[in-house]
Amino acid sequence: MNDRELRCYSGEVRTEQAGDGPAHIIGYGSVFNSRSEPLWGFR
């Protein structure tokens, strides 16, 4: 059995670092009020 799950995301994700601080991941975790790509007969 394969316990690994793979998901694809076609959006913008980037990292930003301010000065000597830690890097932060910037982007959208989810987008609301927008239809998804067709997923097995539903959206």
C-alpha cells in the first residue's frame, strides 16, 4: 500500500527574508470564491 499522497498547486509561492531574520513562505493556502479545476466530476 502506498501511504504517500501527492498534490499539485499551480499558483505563486515564494520565500522572503527581512534582514537577519528567518525566511517566511509567502503565498495562498487556499483561494475562496473561485472554482477549482474539475476534480472527478465535481468542482
